[in-house]
Amino acid sequence: MGERMRNQLSRRRVTTFTLVVAFLGAGCAKKDQQATGDSVVASSTSATATDTSANKSLYDRLGGKAAITAVIDTFVARVAADARINKKFAKTNIPRVKTELVDQVCAETGGPCAYTGRSMKEAHRNMKVTDGEFNALVEDLTSALNTFKVPDREQKELLTALGAMKGDIVEVHTSATGTALPASFKPAPPLKDTTK
Ligand code: HEM
């Protein structure tokens, strides 16, 4: 096999890994460059000089939509198993929440998505979420990000963006967790299947 073909194959393997498994951000970008000798040459000649990890959107550094979807799946599984917060999801259509969360994270991090779900105030109105429950959810998200070895810098940027929504989500200022979902809470309807 020629050197060029070996490089191409190796690049394809690394790219697939980046998209599907990884969410590795900066660390993976470095591996990409080591694996593809020609792209290192190209970047030193200026054509891709702006395509460094420092200039990439958070969306790209997280690994794009497939990687974001993998993290959200793991995150929602953690939440479902977390007695500190899972009562709040008793009436919720989970496929809808997953879709909306992926779109929201994609849009917030500079990706090519539009978030079309409810505003954070509307989605969490009368849910009586506490500060303690908000922190528990952030812990579950951090744990999912760690599972996919997302570097500290990307974790901080994402949590800062989402943390800014806290004022619209928390309605009860206590450290209590595991509080009930009010009986009067009205969940959002399932999303229409746009593939049909
Ligand atoms: C930064 C933190 C949070 C973000 C970014 C966030 C984001 C979202 C999004 C995008 C939705 C979907 C809205 C829609 O369907 O239109 C949603 C729904 C929901 N969130 Fe959050 N959320 C956060 C914190 C929390 C916390 C702390 C809890 C409870 C402990 C919670 C419980 C829920 C529930 C139960 C739903 C479904 C509501 C329904 O069934 O209509 N969220 N959230």
C-alpha cells in the first residue's frame, strides 16, 4: 500500500473515531494532525492556519452532533437513575427532551442547529426545581462528559453556557433534592415525527 493511501485510511479511521465515539475535542484534533502528515504540511503553508483547535467552535471541539447525541443519551440515563431528580421527569416524553437537549447544546455551542423547543422559563414553569436539584443535574452532566473524556476547557465552556440558564429554571431556593413534581405540572406533548 502506498504512503498516500495509508495516510488516507488512517485519516478516515481517526475521523470516524472523532465523530462517533469521542467528543474528545482538542486532544483528538492533535491526534488527527499526527495521523495525517499532509495536513500538518498544509497548515504550515497557511491555507488552514486558522483551523486550529483554539479557533474552532465549541461545537466542533466537542466532536459535532453525533458526539453531542452520545453525551446526551448517557446524561439522560444518569438522570433517570438519579433519585435526587428523577421524580421531576415522571410525566415527561423522554424522546422529546433528548431531541430538544441535543438541538439546544448544538445551537448554544455554535453548531448548525436551531433550537425550537420551549424557552427555559416555560419548560420548567411550576416544576418547583430547587438549587440542590439543579446542582445534581449538573453533576450528572459532568459525569457524562467525563465518560466521554471531554477535556476540562470544553466542559467549563459548556457548563458556563448552560449555567447562565439557572435563573429561568430554579423556582425554589433550597439545597433540598428529591422533591415532588407538583400534580398540576403540565408536560410538553411528544414531538411530531418529521421523518413521515
Ligand atoms: C442547565 C440546566 C438545564 C437545561 C439546559 C435544561 C434544558 C431542558 C430542555 C431543552 C428541555 C426541553 C424543552 C421542551 O421540551 O420544549 C427541558 C425539559 C425538562 N427539564 Fe430541563 N434543563 C435544565 C435543568 C433541569 C433541572 C435541574 C431539572 C429537574 C431537576 C429539569 C427537568 C426537566 C424536565 C422534567 C423537563 C421536561 C418537561 C416536560 O415534560 O414538558 N431540567 N429541559
